[in-house]
Amino acid sequence: MVAAALLAPAVPAGAPAGVPQTAELVVTDATIYTADASHRTVQALAVGGGRILYAGSAAGAAAWIGPGTRAEHLQGRLVLPGLVDSHIHPIDIVDLDVCDLDSQPRSLRELSDFVRACIERYRPASGEWLRVHEWNYTNGNQPDAANPTLRAALDRASTKVPIELLGNDGHHGAFNSVALAGAKNAAGQTVGFSKATLAKDFAAYAGWVGVDEHGEPNGAVNENARDALDPETSVYNDLAQVLKTPGRITERLNSVGITAVLDAEAAPEGLAVYDKLLAEKKLTVRANLAQFYDPEQFRRPNGAVDYDAMIAKAKAVRARYADNPLLRADTVKLFADGVLEGNPFAVPPTLPNAASLKPFLQPIFGVDRHGRPTVKGYVDTASALCAAVREQPPQDVAQFMRSHGFHPAQCTIYSGRLQHDRSVILEFVRRFHLAGFNLHIHAIGDTAVRTSVDALEAARAADGVATRDGLAHVQLADSADIARIGRDHLYLAFTYAWIYADRDYDLTVIPFIERVRGNSYAALHVPGSYYEAHVYPVRSIQKAGGILVAGSDAPVDTRDPRPFVNMAHALTRRLPGQPSLNAAEAVSIGDVLDAYTINGARFLGREQDAGSLEAGKSADFIVLDRDILQLAARGQADEIAAAAVLETWFMGREVYRRLTPRP
């Protein structure tokens, strides 16, 4: 017995039971941020059997080296746990051979010319739609005499081919006349969008369809109103193309260091992509699916929502992947509202549609010498004039505008709208919570945030269970609701890359919320104003007890998940060289790394396997080309945005290596 013990190979100190006695890989000479409970930074990792065997000193790792061990000396490079993107639309992040605006700002004339060129290139068959991807709805879009509206610009491109612009946020759309003429009402009759049908057949879409000075559709059609024109616009941009080579999804994710995701809007038809990734052994991320079922599509003939039918479908999908270590479907997605951007170029200006605690203001816009909107004043919606207009709209709109300097529709008092009736949101959340699902809710405006928290609190009270519930985006939240989010320890998926001051974007939002004059940064960003104090309240939510995670929302804005741009903006809340957007809401590099690692893993229920580099966990880690911890410490947080991934490892296997340096 003694002799046998002396001859047996020594198991390195700290080795988990049942693990190999030597490592397949040892990484050393590195700066390794573990994201463990102590936030240790160590020098070496040992990996075997797809798991981390050891994380600590170089001397400790040396004990794991055997004859077949591969050793990587990283020359001091930074190693992080694999990143978790907690709100992304993976199926739409791959580059496709489609008409693609790539989010570049263009005037309406330039937009029209671009779309016309796409028609010549792709030559749609008779009756076939041209779908134009990644339209930037907040930058550019300047009208001119020949292109006064989106509809006119798209008609200039074609009066025969139905055209749809797909907003780069998934909420906005624009259509030409031939497309608008195909709108079907609830009875399935083709009646088209017009002033008359918007008042009758499509009254439920109020606030989602832009109109011109005569009340006719101006081409802008947003949110669920798009379903009346083209049911294919709702979820995926081009599923058929993606299904041909789905491995490009995980290649892109791994190339930026992402090894776990929450698919934030997984519709039933998208499951085929994940099934093919599994079959081809190309699912090199852990994927949680937030199943998406639109309550409006589950209404019975009597108008009641069939919650049982939705839940039955969701349970079947959850059961389908219940035993899969890489794929889960235990979350459902719900939209509480839409977006907070209006259109200052429209006449009358299109108001934001996100649900707001206070009515939106009615700014009177002009145009400066650079073609940018500028605020000249505001309509007094409480005036006797506006009261009379609401009671009896004037017949001669042009004369009214000449006399009063604004469109009579600007007497409208509008606070945006929830995506569904409040009662539907509360019941949806309650029913799915009782069925054991986590809830992931899109909430932009402060009313939507309040309603979402109301629904989650009521659901938790109904079943006594606090699941891994979360909100996404939270562009504007009232202080009382920030406190409730913290008390409830909700997860918050912020897209930090959106958090900066941008004059063109800000002109589509701030003048509808705050009284401003002009269009300068100083005019738009007033310290202490409600918007400035409550926009993307990241640090306030964290201090209150909310749990920060990170979601790129790609392909919104860009198909690139750009985790390091998100990290940089979490620290700076600005573009390089520009003022910060309420710097008091910035967080530290440690906070945002936790959001992208251990907090994200907990949000996905994956913390036993992922999120930190500790013995026994999956060997999911990445190697960077620069030390972002040092950049933050030196006050060079802007430079974090340029960080690149050199290697990505998933379950102990290298799944990405940068072949050439980034220029």
C-alpha cells in the first residue's frame, strides 16, 4: 500500500475530484481576470476535459503540466471569462447579400437613389417586395421639394415594386404607395392605408402610422402597424439566407468574445436555425431563448387573448430543449412599449410612441442653415385655440398653418401607448410566471417601465417565486420605479453603446420631453432636467439593488455586437472628445465586466458553468490585444472601444483565433 502510494502520480493541490491529473492546456504569463467572488486577477489557468482545473499562480499551474500538455505563454495579455450578451438577436447579425443601408445617414433624395439602384441590382419579380435593411431613422432623412416625405422618396424609387425600409432598431419602417395600398384590415380585406382607413379600419394603430399635413400616410409605419402591410416584417429579416449557413452566427459571436447569449426575441420559425447549429456541431455558445409570442396574434374572435394557447406552445419548446446543455428556452419576451424617437421633419412632427408618464410636448420645428431641425417654440395644447381645434378640426389646414404657425394636429394631447392594453401585460406576465418562465420585458418609456414592474411584482406575489426576470433598455425611468427595480433585484439589460449625446438623435427625442430652444448641445442637455437626470439610469439602478447585465441588441444600430464599445460607453457615457450624457450615471470597469460575465451568467441561469474562471467551471475564456483594466485605470476608457479579441475558447476548445492584427 505504501509503495503503491509512493509510485502514484501526484494530483496537483486544489484539483477537483474526478478530474484529469494533467492538463490539456496551461495558459501562463497572463493577466487573468477571474470574475470570481473575490474578483481575483491571477497569472495562469490549467484546462482539461473542457473545464478549468486550476486558476492561480504560474507555479501552481506548473504542477498540472504533463508530457501532452499544450502551453500558451501570453506575454502579459489580458484574459477574461467568455462574454455573455444578455439581449441580442443572433439570427440577424450575419451579413447578407441584400439591399443594405448599413445605418448610414442619407437625405431622402440620397435614400431614394440608393433604393432605385437596389431595384436595378436585385430586379424583384412582379409583385415581389424589395426589403431595404438597416435604415437609420434618426440620422439623415432630410426632405426636399421633390422628396417631402418618406413615401414620396420611395415612390420616386419605384411606383411598381412594393418597397419596405427596415429600421435598424426593429421598430420603425417606411413604405411606398404601392406597399401602403396593400394594407389589410382585421377582416382580411385589402383596403390600404389612407386618411379614411386610418380613422376607421386601422384606428387601433393610432400613433404608429405617420401622416402628412393632409392626414394621409407619409410612408412611416411602425411597430405592429407593419403587420397590416407585410406579416414577414415582424421578427427575422431573411431567415432563408441565414439557414443556408447558420455557422456564421456563432463565428461572429466568437470573433468578439461572446460565448453565451440570450436570444431576445426567439420566434418559433427561428428554432430551425438553432436545430441546424446543433446538428452541425456549430453551436459554440450557450444560448437561452426568450420565446416570443405576440398576444395580439392570439386573440379569439371575441377579442379575448388566448393565453392558454401561447403557454402551451412555449411549454412545448421548453420541453424540446430541456435536456440540452447548450440550448434552453425557459424565458419569454414581451414588448411593453415601442420607442422614444419622433420625426421632427414630418409635418406635423410625428410624436414618439413609447408610453410616457406625461403627455409629449408639441415642438414647432424649423430648419437651420445646415439642414438640421431646430426648435422655434411650442404649441400651447392647453390654450382655448387648441381646445377648439380638438373639438372641431379646421377644414382649411393650410390657412390655419399660415395664421398660427403650426399644424392643427399639434393640438393633440398624446402620451404614447403601451404595446398592449395594461390588463393584457399584467395577465401575460402573471400567466407565464405561474407556468415557470422567466420574463424578459422591453420597456423604453417611463410608463412602460412602471407597468412592467407592476406586472412583475404582481406575478411574483401570485406564485411566491422570484425568477430571473429582467427589463431591457429602460431609456427613461422615474425615480420611484428605479427604487422598485432595486428592491425587486431585477436584471437590467442596458445597451451601453447607445448612451451618449448626439445632436441629430437627441432632436428626435428631447424636444418632445423638455422645453428647449434651438438645437445646440447646451439647449438640449439641461442639467437637472427630468430627461437628463433619468435617461439610462445605470448607476442609480445598480445602487438601488438592480443587477446590471449587458445586451448589444445587435443588429440594432449595427450587426456587430461590439462588446468593447459597450464597455467604453458604460464608463464614459460619451463619444470621444464630447460631453458625457449625465456622467453621474457612469459605472466602473469592474461593474461592466461583471455585467458581461458573472451577472450575465446568473441572468441566464448558467452561473454553475460559466461567467467566471474558477476550478470546475467550463473553460470559456478570451484573450484580448490590450489590457482594458489598465486603460480604465489610466483614464483612457475611450480606448477600450478599440479592443480586439485574439482568441476565444469554449468548453476548452479554441473556436476563434485572429489571423491578422486589426488595422
